[in-house]
Amino acid sequence: MSVENSLELNMILAQVSGHCAFSLSKQAVLNTVPSFDPLIIRRDHARMKEALTAVVKYGTIPMAGIRDLGEMLKNAEKGRILSAGDLINEIRFIQGIRSILSYAKELNDFEHASLDDLFSSLIVHDHTEKVLSRCINEYGEVMDSASSELASIRLSIRRSEHDIAQAANRFVASHSDSVVDGIITYRGGRAMILVRASEKNQFGGLVYGDSASGQASYIEPAQLVTLNNRRQEYLNREQQEIERILDMCSKEVSKVAYEELANLETCTILDTVFAKAAWGAANDACAPQLSETKEMHLIKARHPLIDPLRVVANTYHIADPVRILLITGPNTGGKTVSMKVIGLFTLMTYCGIPLTCESAVIPFFDRVFADIGDDQSVVSSLSSFSAHISKQAEVCREATGSSLVLLDEVGSGTDPNEGEALAIAILNTLRELGCVVVATTHYGRLKAYGKRHSDILCASVEFDMKNLIPTYRYIEGTTGSSNAFEVAQRYGLPKGIVKYARFLRNQAKTEEDTLIEKLEEQLNQTRVERELLEKKLAENEALRAALEKEKIILQKQKDELHEKAEKEAAAYIEEVKAEADEILEKLRSSQTSIKLHEAIGERGKLSKIVKTEEPEIPYDPDHVYKVGDAVELRSSGQVCEVTEIGRRDIRILLNGREIRVKKDQIRPSLHVIPKIKDQQTTSIHIASRNIYASVSLECNLIGLHVDEALIKMGDYMDQAKIHSLKTFRIIHGDGTGRLRKAVHDKLKNDKDVKEFRLGMPNEGGTGATVVVMK
């Protein structure tokens, strides 16, 4: 059995061929043989790597219209006339080349020099396509437009067929009693009529035979003979013209046949490369890294022929000073699979096929040797041991320091003591050669041998002692037990037999074996603890990454909200500034005789605009006030300005009025007080904590004209607002009702008025209005 078949490379190639678009590339994949030439390996690797990137990003390459035209193109080169079907295939082939080049133009976001070498060799024969498309339609038929002569001949054919139909119909109509079914049929390209057999000789012309029943005969009446002869002549001329056109088209193809054969070869290469890439993309494979050293690294490698849902991914390392990997463990535990993965991945790399792992580093070997399985043969008189030893002898003769050697159960199939000795001797020889070796074994002495040498890496496949089943996990740095006793007991071997077998094994143990077992137990315990720790670290790292991601999301949301708030605030500030400027302009343009209530109203609007959510300064009884400080009345929160500091009280300016307050009636304010030019002030003294003490609860307007009354009413309402009066009366009398109406109109337009009503009998009746402020 060949190395490729031993490692099941042929099955991988069969899977890859399923991604090919046409027969030539499919056969090329199936015939693929690993190359050990570094130049070819690098070339195929570069093509595969670029194609894998292209397939992942843009999908696989279009191959519609590409097919094996090799025989047809060779016939064209020899001057043979091609069929219309051959010519339509040539048209589709040219169109397929154009589609491939269009795909190549899309690959503009990554380097693909190796694929460009292939794409640039393709030639699109536009002129040939144009000539052929003018002559052949999509169904492989020669069209009338191929030549004016052909168009004229076909027109004549249609006319002759029309004449035949008319003549036949006239014959049927005039001989309806003799004609059977009135059907006109064609035999041998000639129009005929079915008549009764007994009357077939009554019409002249030609008789062509009877029907199956013998009751009717096919005749060609004399009036159809000439017309049929004329149609047949046109058909012969049509065929001659078609052959001339096909000959002309074939000569056109012959001009480009050599280049088209080159295109076909390039398309075969492209399809094989992209089939490998498509297989890799479908199996989550990667392009390995090629190494000039003898180091090999396969990270989370999965055997591609094992069910993806069941396969166990393992990591393998062979690096200086290690040259031999010795794998131990139970039967059916995965030793051979691990060895096959290493060998198979090497051959796949040398075939330009992606590897089913996360990442890989593959060195250059000059040859791969494999002794796997049982090649015993009755015909060749080979036993299992003889078959193994013949292969191992070949390895020892032909392997070099640059070879990869795979030995399954080295030294097995004979006496264990002799087999162990042979295995050690063979490995020793291969160590001296310096080649890379992967071997599996159950031999205890071979395990001990591996432990004594730094260039031998011992590894094992894990066995679940609790459930007595293999886990198929590959573990470096440990030697595994065959677990024969545990497996035997599980499958029903009597406990007494197993117990006695253990006793015999322990008797045969050396002190060195015992120490090694204890060391292995400690190493396994350490490994388990390390794996648990790594698992916890991975969980913590995943949690940290999740929290970091959440933090980033929250920060982004915060930034977005902050940005949104800043934009809204900026817009609001611009709006407020515009409104404030308008109000200030009104104040600046006002004359010194401005009505006090109007000025206070404008300042009130400004106060509402500049009002902010600034933090309130806590009350400090020891705070020292200065003239010009902004303060607030603790009772109402209204902003004032300190104008004078007295010994017992403080004079403040509030909405154009100066009033005296106690220190504990005010508090510092962060507001800025707008200045009003030439504002007259009126002093009001507040002698106690009761800020309402000096404000009357009614305003008497009787005896005043409407204009004067409204001015007085405005002054009074200003004072009421300053002192936060909630309810008061305006006395206007009954009279003509004009003053009452003016008072009510003014109250309706005042935003600070909550409601008003005429007085009750004890409040002045209809001569007074009771006002309730907000």
C-alpha cells in the first residue's frame, strides 16, 4: 500500500474533486501526487492561500461555459470541419474566459500575485466570438444571418413548401373520396398523400408503399413530383451552404486553437486551485506556514475524515531539539489517528490543500515513509511481522536526515522482548540519521528509552478511567498506559484473572518502572490542575472581555447622549440668547419715563430666560456680604442685589425697589443681576420677618381716569408680586363699567394671575374684583 493510501490522502482528493467545475480539473485533482520540490510546494501553496482568501471574501471562481474542448480544438488545428455544437461550445468557452477575468478584477483588496500570473495568461478572443455568434445561435443551429446566400435559399425552401401545401390541398379537395384522413405526410423528405390501396394507381405519379394495415398506400401525385424535386434541390443547396459556413467558422477557430488549448490548461489549473480552496473554506481550514527548519506545529488540528461533530481537535509540536515523537496509550485511543494527522497534513500541504486546523507550520521533507496497518500477504508469504519489518528495513535503508518517518506499533508482531529490542535499535538508527520520526508503541522499555533522551518527546492519548473509554485527547510530556486490565474487566473478564495479571505485572516491574509510574501520576495530576486553572483563566478572560465590551458600549452611549445634550443645549442657548437680546434691546431703547410695571415685566422675562439649575448655596450665618453681591430672599428665592450694609439690616435692590431685610432673610446667590440704566428706585422698609407687613391688600382706583387707574394698578401689582401676595382686591366701582372692563382685560393678559372674580357682598360686590395670584 502506498504512503498516500495509508494516510488516506486519496479520500481527501476525492472530496476536493467534488468542488471541481469540469472533467479535466476533476481528473487532475484525483491524479494529484504530493511534490517534494520546495519550488513547486511554494508555488502551489501561494496559489492556494490566495484562492482561499478569494473564496472566503468573494465566493468561488465562475466556471460556466468552461469544459473539455481539447479534442475539438485539436481537430480544428488539423483543418477538420467542426459541428455547429462544437462551435457553440467554443462561444461559451470564450464567454467563460471573460467571466473569469471579470472575477479577477474584483480581487482588488489583497495581494494575489500568484493568481495574477494565471489570470494574465488568459486570452479573450472577441473577434472569434463575434464571427461565430453571427453564424450560430444558442441552440447550435446555423442562422440565416450567416450568409445572404443561405438566407435566400431558406426563403426559397419556405416558398416551395408553401406551393407543395397548396397543391396537396387541391389534390385532397378534388379526390376526397379516395384520400384517407386528408393528411399530408413527409417520407424521405418528400410530401405524400395517403389514399385507399385499391385506388393507388389511378392518380399517376409515384407509389411509395402501403400502410401497416395494407388498407392505404402512400403516393406522390404527378402534380407534387416537380414541386418535391424543386424543394429537394433547395435542401441540397442549403446543406452545401451550411457546410461552407461551418468550414469558414472552423478555420476561424483554427486560428486561435493553440491559444485556446493554453486557455484550457490554465482554466484546469485555476479550477483545481479553487476547488482546493472551496474545500478548505467548507471545512474551516487554513493555509499553513512553510518552514525551512524541521519544526512542525499543528494548532487544534482536526482529522478531515472524522465527523466534525465528533472529532477532537489536538495540538502537536515537534521543535528543536526533538526529532522523535513517541505516542503511547490504550488501543483505539487515537494514537494512530494522531500519527496520521501529522503525516496527512504534510502530504496535503505538498498537494496545495488547506489544513483543517487553526494554524500550522509545516517543514520541507524530501520524502515521507509510513508503516501503518497490517500488510500481511499469503501470495507474498508475508506475515504481519514480516510485512512490518520489510517496510522498516526500507525506511532504514532509504531515509535521510530530511525525511519524515511514521511507524505504527514499531517492533510489534513478534516476541515482546525481541520486539522492544528491535524497536529501540530502529529508533536509535533513525535518531542518528536526524530524520523526524513519529512512532506509536505499547512497550514499557521503549517508553523508558524515550524518557532518557532529550531529542525524544513522549506523549500519550488520554483514557477516561471513570467511564473506561478513550477521550482521544493528545497530551504531550507524558507516557500513557495501555489500560488493558481496566478494559478487560469492563468487558467481563473475571476479576480474579485481572487481579492475578496485575500481580504478575507488578512482580516484573523494576524500581525504575515504579519511579516512572509515580512521576507520571504526579505529572498527570499537575496537568489536570493546570488545565482547570487555564479553564478558570479563560473564563475570567472571557468575562473581562465581555465587561470591557459592555464598558465600551456604555461609554459610547454616554458619549452619544452627551453629544446630543450638548447640541440641544447649544441650540437652546442660541435661542435664549436671541430672546434675551431682544428683551435687553427693548430695555435699552426705553426712555427714562418708561412705565415701571412694563420694565419689571421685561426684566421678569429676562429672569426666566437666564434661570438655570445652578446648585443652591447653603445658608451660612457667618457669611459676610458686600455691596454688589447677588443674594436671594430665603422666603421666595427672588434674586436681589446688596446696595448697602447696615449695622442691623441690609439694604437690597429687588426689581427696582430698595428694601431693608435682616441678614437671616437672605442667602448668597450664584445668579448675575442684569443692570437697568437710570432705573428709579423706591425704598420699602421691612422691619420684621413678615415680608407682607407694609403692603396693602387692596388697590383703590375710584376717581381716576382709565389710563391713570391702569398705571396705579400696575404699580400695585408689581409690589404684590415682589412680596408674593396671593390674594388682594382692586376697587374700581360700578359707574359706566369702562374701568371695570379695563381692569379685567389687564388681569386676563397677566400671566402671573391665576384667577379673578367680582367681589361678594361683603367684599364690595360688583364694585370690586378679587384677584388670586399663581
